Amino acid sequence: MKIGFDAKRAFLNSSGLGNYSRNTLNALHQYYPDNHYILFTPEIKKKLFHHYEKFDVISPDSPTSKIFKSLWRSFSVSGYLNKRELDVFHGLSNELPAGIHKTSVPSVVTIHDLIFLRFPEFYKPIDRNIYYRKVKYACAASTKIHAISKQTKADIVNYFHIDPEKIEVVYQSVSPKFFKIQNTGELLKKYELPEKFILSVGTIEHRKNQLAILKAIRSSEIKTTVVFVGTPTIYSAELLKFISENKLENQVKFLSNIPKKDLAGLYQMATLSIYISFFEGFGLPVIESMASGCPVITSNVSCLPETAGDAAILCDPKNIEEIGAALTKLIENKKEREKYIAKGHEWAKHFHPACFSEKMISLYSQVLS
């Protein structure tokens, strides 16, 4: 098959949609190398997407298109599809190029979540409007919709009134690095970490609910260091204020832009991982933790119980006492940690790149047939 991809996020986003895009492309290339993969991107950043040279990459080549890169991605890519004789085009991040419905090329779009509709207060009105129009068009124009969870599928049906038969749920994969034992010997020194620490991975933002972790640590009088790994936002100021007011400066560490190999090592060294978000389309750090052999605490809302299966401790993200009790349980009870490590290892196998890529190739074949 000759498959085209909107690969903007693979080159330009360091987390979230970027990780999904890179994991998807690398898995397909590794396990199905006989296919021809063509990536369309408005810009190439080598730092994020290593070894992208193994793909056929198309980006703006004229002076005008290089200036108006976003317009090139939205309105010019469809013109390439028939010329390149693609069998399928896949929009990896919630959208498809305008006019694709007028081409003869069938398409798949991955919808990650509809958080901008569920929690509009987290977004600027102009951004909500843009996201709504793009997702609505992509859902209508696509031949098939790939939802990354049952939660996302339900939201697509409810908000856009799409026929459920058009939507296929395929859980995303995690990088193979998280399944491999990493050399962790120098990481504690490199990042100035203690031997025991709680790890929380995710953008520092209100929806991820990191403040609840700090409140639980204070209320339960937990002395273990917590390490937040993620891009800071304006929400970081709330965390810093709480840390200062409660004299937790020596117990909290912030890290960002961590190489994936190092992140896998941090998971493997951590006492536990906690991801207590209010809402997610999937919750990739939950599976990254499990694949790395790190016991997990996560939320009992949104898709997170679906993502975690029975391999994590689930908590109400608003219940500080419940979160504190779960943290204490895993920190103080080695047998409980070992139980969830074992369960997590088994559950994470469902999200291995080999399993994921097989299902995606099957989806493309469905679209073609």
C-alpha cells in the first residue's frame, strides 16, 4: 500500500499528539516495511523526529508556500494525493486537508478527544471554533474514523451525530523504549533525584490536576519527593504558590524536555507513577508506566479506567484523602507495588507497537475494500 499521512505533529510537537504520530509512523515502518509511507508536513524539525529519512517526506517547496506553511497544510495537500497515487491518506491529529472529499483517495482520521467541547473553559473562543470546524469536517469527509478510546468514540457520536459503524476504536501504542530495560545508573545524578520518588508525567495544566497530588502529599504527610515531568503553563504558578505556602520546596522537582530514553529510565526507577487527570482521550503515561514496570495510580473518570484496565489503583481526582491513601498504600507496601507492577506488565502488552500496527493495517485494508 501507498499511505500518506498528515505528519505535522510528528515533526513539531514534543508530547501528546507528537508522541502518538511518531509512535504510529515508526511502528508501521518497523512491522510493515514493504508499504510506501509518505509524510506531509509544513515544517521539518529533525530534533523531535529522529530517522525521519526512512520515510518519503513532502513539505512546502516554493517561496510562497514556505511563508504560508499553515495554509499549505490545510489547503494544498489534497492536490498531491491523486498525483502521488495514494491508496489511503491518514490524518493523525484530528483533521484532514480541505478538499479531500473531492479526491478519489479514501481517508482515515484519528480523533484523540473532544476536550474542547467537554471543557470549553480551558480554551479561547477562537481556538474552540477552529477545532470544531476542523473536527466536524474531518469526521464528515473521512472514509473511516479512528478513535483512540471508547470514550472518544462515544463523544464523536454524541457531539457530531456520526454513525457508530463509521468509527473504529484502536488503542494507541507506546514507544518500544518503555518495554526495554534502560541503563538508569546515571539518571539520579543527572537529574538530582533521590532514590525514592513519585513520578507524575504530563503537561503542567489544570486538566492534569497536579495540584491535587500536592494537596494529597501535604494532607497525608507523605515525605517522598514528587517529580513532575512536563511542559509548564500558566497553571504552574498555582503549584509554585502552594509549594511555597506549605514549605514543600525541598520535596518537589520539575523537569521538562526529557529524552524518551531517560523518561523510560525514570519510570523504571520511580516508586510509583500518578496520573490523576480530570479528562483524557487516552492517557498515554498510564501505559508508559506499566510497560516500564512502574505501579500506577490514576483517575476513575473519563477513559482512564478503560486505559488502565484492572492494572492500576483508581481514585476520584477530586478526593484528596482518597489520593493520599492510594499514595501511602503503594509507598509503604512493597507487595502492593509488586502486584500492580505484574498486572501492569501484562496489560501493557495490549499496547505494544506490533499489536497496534497490525490493527492499523487492518483498518487501512477495510477502507480500501
